[in-house]
Amino acid sequence: MKIPKKLNILGHTYTIEFRNREKDDTVFQTGACNLHYNKIVIDKHQCQQSKESTLIHEIIEAINYHQQLDLEHNKICLLETGIYQVLKDNNFLN
């Protein structure tokens, strides 16, 4: 999948950026969703599959926030893994 520079999530335009993850950065792991600035940041040194999976994870984080779902992080991780598998195995992601 070609990851876009901008993405509309529930009527909010999110900018997608790629950056280096610093070795000792404990906040920014593979990706982050800044809900106040509508920005998704993805570690640019991941393989393509990890970038796609990270993007799906951060989209779920944004939906969780805007819809006030109060999903715990482990539930978001489970949803991301399931959605990524379905999209990948059914050729929605190239």
C-alpha cells in the first residue's frame, strides 16, 4: 500500500509523517498519533509491512479518541493485527 501524506479520519485531516526513531525514545516506538495536532508519525526505518500495520494501529487510535470508545491499548493492538491480516490476505494491500 502506498501510504498517503494526508488521511481523513472521521472528518479530521491527519498529516502522515515519517521520521527516525531515536534509540532511547520510549514514547515513540514504531508510530504515534498526535491527537491534538492531527498528525500520525511512523518510523521510516521499518519494513513496508510494519509501516502499513503501524498506520492501521494509529488510525484505530484516532477513531478510539474521536468516538470516545475508551479502548485499552491491548485491544487496539488486537484490532490492528486482525484488520491488517484481513486486508493483507485478501489483497487489499499490495
